[in-house]
Amino acid sequence: MMIASSIDELQVARRLLDGTVGLVPTMGYLHEGHLSLIRLAKSECDRVAISIFVNPTQFGANEDLSKYPRDLERDLKLIDPLGVDLVWNPTPEVMYPPGYQTWVEVESLTRPLEGSMRPGHFKGVTTVVAKLFNAVQPHRAYFGQKDAQQAAVIRQMVRDLNFPIELVVCPTLREADGLAMSSRNKYLEGADRQSATVLFRALSAAKSAYENGERDAEKLRALMKEVLASEPKANPQYVSCADYDTLEELDTVKGKSLLSMAVLIGKTRLIDNFVLG
Ligand code: PAF
């Protein structure tokens, strides 16, 4: 397994990767969800690269950049058995050297949902992902469905900027009680961990109503809010039933749709979603 930090090291290592290359971009503190992306990449590509970079430009001023969990040694041990060919672990100075001034921004898709709560977040995401794509030049790139809006925004960027890359979006991995796997679950302490299952319970309630024929999007949103309200530690930031492609809120559910939410459990902000149709 090659490990690169600088752009020069990355370029030397990249030239040694023959055949199709799959990239799994991550911010580290890997969990089973990341490992499942790596395993899928390994099964579909000749070579697999992963990036581990806590990207400062996608964190707002009052967000958890300094607290975001980091443990490279732990990450390397976890991926060791998976046959990863290249790990790119740049520093913030490598990605954003002094004088840096170029940004990639997707417009309307980034405004609702996460975009409405985290101004500037997606500008940071698309900029860093474009830089990762340019540097690694993968044939395929693997992302998790848990960050549904991120996947939609990156899909749009790939289309608009003609990146010759196939995006693969993989299902969310869950703990036994339904909690979606996330590096931020590490922050859930004591009773908060149990309370955090309310996102899964709210989404499941709306999904079964949909499966029983409910197509009124406002009723599905109301049902999710009702379940969230039953959990005293849950403070919802948004609850959405939107078109899967445009992310616009729906009146009536038709075709592929996205149930999604962001909820504070104590101080920990969690997101989750289910796809309908
Ligand atoms: O999903 C993430 O971990 C990050 O947003 C990504 C795609 C690695 C960009 O920093």
C-alpha cells in the first residue's frame, strides 16, 4: 500500500496504478460504511485509491472542524486487509496553499436541505472533490447514499464539468438498531446513542405509510415530525419529502423521492434518509 502526502508523491504513486482506478474519498475515522465502499471498489476496479482528508472548507465557522475525529494509524490498520493500493493523506496546506482562490460551486441543488443549514458547505465539498478527481484521475468514484444531497450535487458537478468518471452511490450501512453509520456517531454519549435511533424510526414510519399507499408529502413530513417529537433529546433542523433529482419539496409523491432529515441529538448533528419509489 503506497501512502502519499504531497501532490508530487501522489502523482508518482498514481503513475504506478495500472488499469481501472476506483477512488473512495473520505475524511477518515473510517467505519464499516467506508469499508463497504472500499470493498465494492476493489471488486469493480483493478486498483483502489482512498483519500483521507478532513476538508476545512466544508466546515462552517461554528462547526466541529477542530473536534472532528482523526486517527490515521487506526484508519490504516482498518484498511490494511482490504488490498487498497494507494492512500492519499494531504495536509490542508497541500490542498489550499497560501494564495488559493479557485472554487467549484453547484447552484440550485445546493440551496435546500443541508445547504440551507450549512451555508458554504457544498462549495467546500465540490471544490475538494474536484481537486481529488483532478489529482487522482479515477475511472470510478464511490460515495455513500447517507449523504444523499452530496451525492446529487457531485453527480451534477461531474455532468456539468465533464469529468470522465462514473459515480457509484452505495446504500447506507446501519447499526443493528437502525442508526446510520457515521464518523460523528462517536460523539453520541450515554443516552444520546439510544435517542439517535429516532431518525431511523421516523423514516421507517413514513416509509411504511408510503408503502400503505400514502402519497401526500405533507402527511409524510408530519408523520416524521411526530415521531421525532416523541424523543425529548431530538431537535429537528429540517424534515423533507423531496423529488430525488431536484431535491424540491413535493406536494404529492410520484416517482423516485427522498425522505430526509437533519436532527440534533444533544449537541450531535445527524442526518439520514430513505429513498422511495
Ligand atoms: O463525505 C465525505 O466524507 C466528504 O464530504 C468528502 C466527500 C470526502 C469530501 O470532503
